Amino acid sequence: MKKLWGGRFQKTPEKWVDEFGASISFDQQLVEEDITGSLAHLAMLKKTGIISGEEELQIKSGLERLLEKAKNNELQFSTDYEDIHLNLEKLLIDEIGPLGGKLHTARSRNDQVATDMHLYLKKNTEMVIGLIGEFQHELIKKAEQHVETILPGYTHLQRAQPISFAHHLMAYFWMLERDKERFSDSMKRINKSPLGCGALAGTTFPIDREYTAQLLGFDSIYENSLDGVSDRDFILEFLSNSSLLMMHLSRFAEEIIFWCSQEFKFIELDDTYATGSSMMPQKKNPDMAELIRGKTGRVYGNLTGLLTIMKGLPLAYNKDLQEDKEGMFDTVTTVVGSLKIFAGMIESMKVNENIMKTATMQDFSNATELADYLAKKGMPFREAHEVVGKLVYTCIEENKYLLDLSLNSFREASHLFEEDVFEILDPYAAVKKRMSAGGTGFKKVEEAIEKAKSIMSTVKE
Ligand code: ARG
């Protein structure tokens, strides 16, 4: 099979060698971006007089027919033509004849593929930002229903202090907000056009790069042609931002998984987001949350993979760069799926408020209240800590909780204790009083939800 670049060759590789080098099996995902890039390049060739108006019209109608067929999944690709760029060039020539070969004037596959990737990530980063927003909306909705639902807050996975369930959910809201900011910020760098950098050195044709950038909706152009064709930072940033996002989802997934275990029973997942066991009839497994936790690994892998591909590459284009695509596609699929699943899982889950509340009574997470009580009455906090620690020890010995102690026992520990000690031991009251900025006091949580809502309604540039 004669290659489109076959002029200086006497022999062609064997089929299996061709297959090893080909990317068409996966880069066909870029078909629409590739044609969009070509249409802009074509308009520029006409504007600058590099091709005639008549030529432009014919090539354009050929490209538009190909785009139509691409949308209907009617294009036949072949490894004989290696990648999406050469496949489309061949299909264009089949469609309109040798004139199709003029489209590649003043262009290389190197600036072409980089342009495709920028267009692809622009579209998909916007989609990811939108899906993060939808998930945040679900969190807000759930949080609004559970401002006064209390559960133990943990450190070291040991019950620490009671908190509002809404406060816990909103912690994830703010993580996601930072994720969204990072993706939005990366758009500045995605929004640069490499088109017109040529193979590496620019071109002798009088091209207009600003014009193609503008047609493609990019804000600016790469300043340096070598950088333009070999930069993959924007993909790395996407993978890195996705890794952080997945890390957040994975932490949340971990909590969902143990919250719905028999040991916790804080929540129950809806049947539509759980699965059964083929052997044990009683099982209801949180597979989706587990998969999100597991898939986080592949996203980290994609990031590490591309960082490793890039680290030794001399300027400018090297075929190694063809390896940038599969991890990127895979990451988009993984992130999009995980965000959608998570939003549905949170929306449909049942919250066992009573079990959460009971858990706050059956522990010592009100011990800090007691120490604060003594400290507020003038005892140095370190001493108060010691007094309460001893009371906790006594309770453990006697198989009791702090609320079970009599006023006498409290007064034996410190004469500062009075009747009102029982009020402050109530976990609900303990949560309510945590009114410091960013704290879990119900009023503060309500304010935080309002703030989150107003952030969400502000349209970002
Ligand atoms: N399929 C190639 C890639 O994905 C396109 C660029 C090829 N350029 C070249 N000179 N071989 O990177």
C-alpha cells in the first residue's frame, strides 16, 4: 500500500508493523475536532490567497460531507492510513479528487494533532466543570435537608466531636469548588492555538495564525513553534486536576462504603446504585462507590504515564507523543462517569438520622464540651483536659457514658461543676454552639449553604 508520505521510500513495512505504529483505533475519537481544525485552516488558506476561492469551496464541501458522515458513524477508517489525520486526508481525496491534497499546504500533522487535542480538551474540560457543578447542586440539596442531623465527627477514624451531617457534606462541596477552579484556570492554557506551527519551525507560506485561532475559538496562539507542537502540559494539567478530583471522590466513596456497612448503618444506598452477590442472597454491595475508589488508580496511572513519556523528550515532535491520547480519553470517560454516578448516589441515598444521632450519644465525643466548660470557668485548659480524661477513664471502667454520671461524681472531680453540666453534654447542644467561622454550629452551616448557593449562581467568566 502506497503511503501518503511514500515518495522517498522503496519498501513498505509489514502489516503488523504498520499496526504497531497506527493510532487510528483510538484517535478516531478526534474525527470531529480534526475536521473542525481543517475547516479553519482551509478558510485561512483562502483568506491569505494560498488557495483560490473555487478550490476552497470544493474542499469545504468535501470536508462538510465527511463531517456529516462522521456524525452518522459512516466513515471507514483503516490502519493502512495510520492515524485520523491521514485517514481523513485519504477520504477527502476519495471524495473530491487530487485537489483534496492541497488542504495540507502549510500544515503538518504535528500542529494538526496538537490542535485536535486542544479542541478536544476544551470541550471536555467544559463538560467536566458542568458535571462538577451538578454534583455540587446535589450536595447542597442533601445538606439543606440535614442541617440539624447530627453524627459523630471523626479523627483517626475514632469518634471525636459531634457535627452536623450537612457540614460533613459541605466539606466535599468546597473540595469540588477548588477542583472546578483548577479546571477553569487550566482553560487559559488549553485555549491556545498551536495551528500554524507546522512540523516544528513554522512555514514559508504567508499564513495567518491569529485568524485560525479566532475561528477555532482560541484566545491566543503559541508564541514559539517548537513549543507549540511539542507541548503536552495542558493534557498533564487535565490529568493532574482529574487526579485531585478523583482523590476527593475516592475519599468520599470510602466514607459512603463504611457508612452503609452493618457496623455503621448511617446511610442506605438506593437499590439503583447497589448490587447483589451471586452467592450470598442477603448482600447489598456499594459497588459503584468501590469502583470510583478503584478507578482513581487508573487516573493517577494516566498522569504518571504521561509525565514519564514526556520527561526525556528532546524538542520538538517525537512519535512518543502519540502515547498521550489513550490515557486522556480514558480519564475523560472515568471522570465523567464517576461524577454522574456520585451525584445520583447522593441524591437517592437514605440517611438514617436516628442511627447517626444515637451514635453521638454512645461515645465520649462530648468530652471536649466538658473540658471547655471547666476552662470557661477559669481552669487552665490543660488541667481541665486532665480532669475530664480521668472522668472518661472512670466511665470506661464502669461501663458508662458521661451523661450517666451523677452531679456528685462530677463535683468530686471538680467543684466547678454545677447542675448546668448536663445541658452542655447534650451532643445536639454541642454542635449548635460551635459558632466560630467555618464551624459546625447549625446557624453557621446554614450560612455556609447560602454562601455556596450564591457562589453557584454567579456566572463565572
Ligand atoms: N498520530 C500522530 C500522533 O498522534 C500524529 C502526528 C504524527 N506526526 C508525525 N510526524 N509522525 O502523535
